[in-house]
Amino acid sequence: MTTFVDRVELHVAAGNGGHGCASVHREKFKPLGGPDGGNGGRGGDVILVVDQSVTTLLDYHHSPHRKATNGQPGAGDNRTGKEGQDLILPVPDGTVVLDKDGNVLADLVGQGTTFIAGQGGRGGLGNAALASARRKAPGFALLGEPGEARDVIMELKTVADVALVGYPSAGKSSLISVLSAAKPKIADYPFTTLVPNLGVVTAGSTVYTIADVPGLIPGASQGKGLGLEFLRHVERCSVLVHVLDTATLESDRDPVSDLDVIEAELKQYGGLDDRPRIVVLNKIDIPDGQDLADMIRGDLEQRGYQVFEVSAVARTGLKELSFALAKIVAEARAAKPVEEATRIVIRPKAVDDAGFTVTYDEAAEVYRVRGEKPERWIRQTDFNNDEAVGYLADRLSRLGVEDQLMKAGARAGDAVAIGPEENAVVFDWEPTMMAGAEMLGRRGEDHRLEAPRPAAQRRRDREAERDEAQQEFDEFKPF
């Protein structure tokens, strides 16, 4: 059964926002107390959080679909709906989040680092929040926005200071087991190590981590063996350690050619040329191994490598190796730039930025309106409510959409689409609608909520209504 997974595709869906409520306050002796519909609650986010206790992406391999809870709708008496609960997903340290096209969205390194993979939808406003001096009794509310849904790729890149690379059965697992407290599986057959193993090494005052990467073979960078799947785990390392087998039983192999093959594969993979290298000649406890190490040591040192002769079984040469690695790791840490305090960058909107664009799609013969605000307003509108549609028209007019349509050459009856092409709202444009309270005058108003008129004014109004009725009767009476 699979126990280690370092690459998964995750399907996340944030919670939808709750709908706003359209309600009128009623109580004894006060049947029309004004709008009191509450706002809908915000939908929950899907958040990835680095947790040091998590070491694999196995949970998301078995359950790749994750969804946060929805916000609750608002209610009367100005009651706001309950917010949706955020969904917290723990991920290993070193997880890289990418989109479907391979673009990096986040590199999660360090305990507690977070990334919002799915943004929860906003809750819709209730009619109490939509009331104004001109719109005193809105008979509608805004819908909650749908939560963000998308697919992301998560890749785990081990956060280690030292990476052990080499052929299968070169002794990497044995070496990490004696340098640290790690207990990897050790056997006398190739590809015993199927997953990266991590160990912690203490050398003097320096503490560093060491990773044992599954064995590489010729063609690993093209997918042969297990190397391609796990080469990503050496990308974060400060130093690469070539573990060479000086007692190999294969007649067509020798430590120098093994080194050349592994270096060629690392070069093909790319991005590792700047990492310092150390060569470890392992298995010198075997007589033939010691003889071969003595023969090739000078050649390797001429190439510029720092060479160590060790035996994981006899535990010889380990102290010198661990302190040499500690020195390189300490130098690499000191060379890293000091992290500056987070700066807040303010990018004000340009004065000529309308917040939307209007373009003409000749193939579909439609004018397309794209922008954050128009598209959000479309999602919030209940198109079964004429008053809500009129409110949308008001907002689009104030934003300047109608003026831009006229400048783009749109005429009465032309098709206009707002939103992405695959999910746009299309309507026939009527420039005379003016989208406003100017045309429909009393939209959202209720004369029963007006301030009481003075007694003299009410008397004059009644007399005027009586005179008008008498005049109509006199004009249409049959005799």
C-alpha cells in the first residue's frame, strides 16, 4: 500500500456566500416599520497551512476533492447569516502549489505558512443595507457570490540541507542511518529505497538535515527508474553528496563512471549547477573497496572534488564527513540574504482606469463587458425580480458602462454580454433605459413610509382629489 505521495492534483471549492434577505419589519400598531432584511454570511475559505507533523500528501491522494462550508442566508429583524467555516488543510513543509499550466502559485516553506487556495464568496446584502433616502423600501436583496473553485497541483520538495545521490545500492541508506537517527529500509538489492528519507545530524554547534534520495540510473531525468519522481527533493539542498560504491559487483561499472553518469543526469534535470559537491567513497571496509578508493582518489581530487573515504558498516570516516558537511551548510546559511521586514506596497488605481472594458466580438456579434465589478454585480442579481434588475441597471449606468457601449458603437437591440465567454449574461441593449431612477422614478419607494404630511396639506390634497373626481363625473355623466 502506498504510504508516501509527493505529487497530487487537488480540487478545491470554497463556500458560497449566503443570500441577503428581503424583509419588512412588522409589529403591533406598526405594520410597515421599514426594511429589516439581514445580510448573508461569507462562505468559508480553503486554506493550505504548513504543518511540520505532516510528511506526505497521501491524504489528498485518496481524497482529492475538498470543499468549505457555505455561508447562511440573512433573515428578518436585521439578522446576519452565519459565516461559513474555513477549511484548513495541513501540508508538509516544502510544498509547492501550481496551477494546471504549471505556474507557481505559492511555495510553502516554514511552520504555519498559509496560502488561500479557494476564496469564499461574499454574502449578499439584505434590503436593509440597500435602503437609501431615494430607495426607502427595497423589495429585493442581493444574492451571495459563489465560492472560488479551481484545480491545483501540489508538489512536495523536501526541505533538507544535504542530499545523498548515487546509484541504487551505493550505500546511501546505510550512510544516513549511521549519521543520524533515521531508520530507512536497508537491503542488498537495487531500489530498496522507494521514498526519500530524512535524518537530522548534529556536528558541533551545527544541526542540519540530510536526505537520502532513491537511487539514480542512466536516463533518470527522462523518467527511467525512480529518479525522475524524486529529483525534485534535491532542489532545496545546500550541498550534494555523491555516494560512490567502491565494491560494486557489476563488471561494467566503476566509481568514476558512476559519478559521470549521475552528474549528466543532474545536468539534464537542471537548476543544480551552483550546488557544491562532495564525493564519498563508501564500503572501504571491503579490501577491494579500499584498494579501488586509493586508486581513484587522486583523479577525483584533480577534478576539484573534496573526497572522503568512509564505511557505514565499520563506521569509519563518519566524523570528518559530518563536520565537513556542517561547515558547508553553515556557510550556505550565512550567505543567504537576511529577510527584510514585509513591505506594504500600495498600487493606486490609475485615474483613467474605469474598472471594466468593452470590446466587440465580431465572430459572435456581441459587445463583451469584462471587469471585476460588473461581473460581481451580475452574480449578485436575482433576475426573477424586476426591481433587482433595475438596481443592477442603476449600478451599471453609474459605473459608465452605457457610455462606453455608445462610444464603442453599440446601437439599440445589439447583444451585450457581461462576464466570461463560457458563462456570460447576454441581453439586448436598450440605450433609452438609462439604467436609473431617473427613468423609473419611484423604484424602491413606498409612499406609506414617507414622513407624515401636515394636516393643512392633507386637507388640500383631499379637496383636490374630490374636485378632480367631480369634474370627471360631470364630463362623462349620461344625462
